[in-house]
Amino acid sequence: MHFKIATIFALAAARAAPTTVFPAMVNTSACSTDGSDSLLAAAPPLLPMCTVAVEAIRGGPPRFPTTYYTYYPYATVRGGDCIMYPGAPYWPVRRLQEALQKCYGLDWLNIDGRYGPETTDAVMVAQYWSGLPQTGTWGPQTGSRMGWPLHLEFGTETPYCL
């Protein structure tokens, strides 16, 4: 009886635990048969994981100052570059999709938090309008040149992009 209850709790905990999917980045042809760590030496480093940051921007006339907020993806590792491509985490991709839809008028882009073919195409549109090579991969160069929606306090949207 105790075994069944423990198994049920373990299965429930495993289902509730968040999972992150990373693209395969290991070259299996580099495996060694002598027991050394040459596979680890040959594997490229994983890119820093993206998350969402909030930036406050003061604006408005001096008598009625307003604080605007914008949300944008950034790297969780200090000094690292946040790069998004298919398989990137949900919330940073969702904020990117919201910015692409609102600031570039891409109504055909679904805001679903998945970096798929639509998001790749939308990033290429933003890269085109920003004068960048159209790679479809979002990185620091694309992020610094593209528009980001401005929000008022409590998440109220504005018609403006930064």
C-alpha cells in the first residue's frame, strides 16, 4: 500500500515539474571508446537561457510624469547573449511575438509562446525593417534594433512602441 501511494506521488511530482527542451547539441561522432571525456570537449557550449525583463521608462510632461514599462527577453547568465530559435522558452517567445505583432503590424502571427515557422518569418520581417540580415533567429543585435510595446502600470497597453 505504501509503495502505491509513494509511486502515485512520485508520478504526480514528475508531471508537475517544469521541463525545458533544448536542441540537440552533441556530436555523437566524437564519442571515444577509451573512457576519456573527449565527447564533452567536442560538444559546443549551451547558449544562455532566455527569460523576460521589465524596464521602466520615465516620460510625459514634467507636471504629469508617467512611467512606461516594456518587457523584453534577456539572458539569465550575466554577460551572456540571449538567442532565441525553435525550442526557446515560452514566456520570452510570447513577449517577442507580442512585440512583433503590435510594433510591426503582423496580425497573422499567433501569440502562442512557440518559436515555430510563423515566429521565424516574423523575426525575418523585423530584421528586414531593421536593416539586418534575415536569419530568422532572434539575438541581441535584432533585439536592440526592433520596437518593443510600451505599457502603463498594471500592464495597461498603450498604442506606442519604443
